[in-house]
Amino acid sequence: MGPAKLSDLLSYLRALQGKGAQAPVSGDAQMGKELFSGKGGCSSCHMVNGSGGFLGPELSSYGGSHSAADIREAIVSPKERARGNAAAEVTTKDGKKYSGLVRNEDNFSLQLQSSDGAFHFFSKSDVAAVAYRKEPFMPTDYGTKLSPAELDALAAYLLQVARAKSKP
């Protein structure tokens, strides 16, 4: 291939890994930090650098493997979660109902985390029904709740956090 083509290929592979030259970001990262904890309400579910909620994924490194466009898309159009981490309502055979995120499930048991952080452990033999939510647990109205500039700011914040985390 030759040294020039190998260098180009290596640069391309590093870019796919989120390494190498970083694309400029148009958003205001400080405003994004404020939105994350304020108007956006992201910190009620997501944690960054040890602060925030625990129901959603931890996002300190998220910007290290996602572009600003990917981050905006994830905020505006959240995908349905995999069944192993989906929102569900469990009804026990004695009629009690519990709702939250399924944290673990196998053939014999199910563990659910409710929004207050409590874990509920069920033996499948004690469960009458499990109703999984088809829609994502994350709110789907951020495209109308937040302006394009606010979405850019959130993306800039998550990119900045990840970049700071990856520095030695």
C-alpha cells in the first residue's frame, strides 16, 4: 500500500475510534452543563463524573465514541431499550404491582429497579405477569422541548466531558 496510504488508513481507523483530530463543536458546553442538570432534566436519570441519576446509562465517556450529530439524534429520537434494561410493570400473584427498569432477568428470577432506586427481586414462580413497555424509557419530546442551540450545547457538554476524561 505504501506509507502514505497506510497513514491515511490509520488516521481513518483512529477517527472511527473517536481518536485523532476532533471535529469542532458549535454548542456552548457550559450552557450544556446547565441544561443537563436544569431544563433538560438529564441528570435525574443519567450520571456524569459521579453526579446525577442512576436509572439511565452513565454518560461520562459517551462523547468519546459518539459524534455531536449522534448525541443530538440520541436525545431527540431515543431508541427502544433492549429487553434486558427495559421499563416494565411486574404484577405478582398476590396482586401487587411494581414498575421500573428490568436490571436482570433469567429463567428463574427478575430484578427490577424502581425510580426511587430500590431493587425488587422476584422469583418467576411468584410473578403473575410482566408487561414490558415498547416505548423508550427516555422522554421523546426533547425535539420540541429543547431548541437546536440547546441540543448543540448538550452535545458539546458531553463531548467536552469525554475529551477531558480521556486526557492523561
